[in-house]
Amino acid sequence: MKKNVYAYCLLTLAIGYALGAFLGLPCADSEKLSGDVNALPAYSANREIITSPDYMCFQKKYAKDKEAQARTVASLRVMYSRIAEFSSLYRMACMSTVDNDKLQNGLASLTDVVLHNSESFDAAAYALKAAQEMQEGKKVDMKKALRNAKVAYAAIESQIAGGKAFVASVDSFITPQNLQDNIMAATARDMVASHCSVNASLAQNDDEIDYWSNMSILAPDVNMASK
């Protein structure tokens, strides 16, 4: 039985947010980070997801907009958690493909993304702190904050590209006949696909949303999200 990868999107996003909260966001106010992510909505008036730096409070026209400030804080919290979750997915992908030479090219695409995770973490943390300080009425370097926000946002898009190559690599190798022998690789693939599906929505990339929404789950019976 096939299941659409979107069936796991909300759980993936929730896991990522929880992971980000567990790890903690450096340079961020812990009190403001606690509680429900919905307390600081990352949505526009018509309920579209907004994470693009073009709409953040670091843009001059939104600098004094309280809703934009709250949205910026929420968006950066989500971005940080996505970066944290991707690191965990990468470790799982490594463990599930370590003895399979045919999947190493796909894994390399994830490695290229993870190599920049430290920079992306720092950028998200810096921008988040700046947005929180703007909520408090403090003066911040908005140009620097915007540059860092763009670095964090770019990480979300890079994850989609890297994830696509990994998923394609696994798909070209696994067949119904060898699925059980490669169930961990299939599960890692499914989780990466789910992660990228959420990222596509966060980035409001219509082409990627269409691509990931039409993808099936390889191992629905063992994928952790199905339990």
C-alpha cells in the first residue's frame, strides 16, 4: 500500500520543533522560546506560511510592525529546528547506508549540506536574538540580522536539494524484492522525504511542493512516523 509523503509532514515538523527546543537555541531568550509554537504565528493574514526574509522585521518597512516581529521570531525558531533535525536525519542516513557503496553518492549530497550546519545554526541564532531584541524595543543591526536570516533560510532550501539527491539514490537501488534487506535505508529515505516535503511548504516553492506531494513512502509499515 502506498502512502503519500505528506502524511508524515506534521509529525516531522513537530519532531523538528521539539528537537530544536530540546537542544536549545544559543543566544536566544529561553523564556520566549518556551511554549506552543503557535503562540508566535508564522502566517500571513490569509494563513499562508511566511518564512522568507523578504517579509521579516529586518526589512525597513516591517521594522516596527509587531506582527512581523512575532512572525520573524516564529519563523527563525522553525528554521533552527529544521537545521537541527536535518543533522539527526543525516546521522540516521549514514548508519543505514554505511555498508552500501551504491548509496554513497546520494549520501554525499546530504554531507554537503551538513558541512554548513554550524554556520546555519549560528546565523539562525543571531537573527533570532536580533528579532527578540526588536520586540523589546532595542536597536539592532538590521542589515546584519537580515544577512544571517538569509543564511538560515538558504539552509532550508539546500536541504531540499540535498534530500532530493539522496531520495533518488535510494529509490534507484531499492526494489520490492530487496526492501526488507534494506529497510533502514528505506526508512531513512522516507524520513528525509518527509522533511523535504515540509521544507518545500515552508519555502513556498510550488514546484517542490508538487514534487514531494506526489512521492510515495517506501516502508509505511516500519516508518517511525506511522506508529
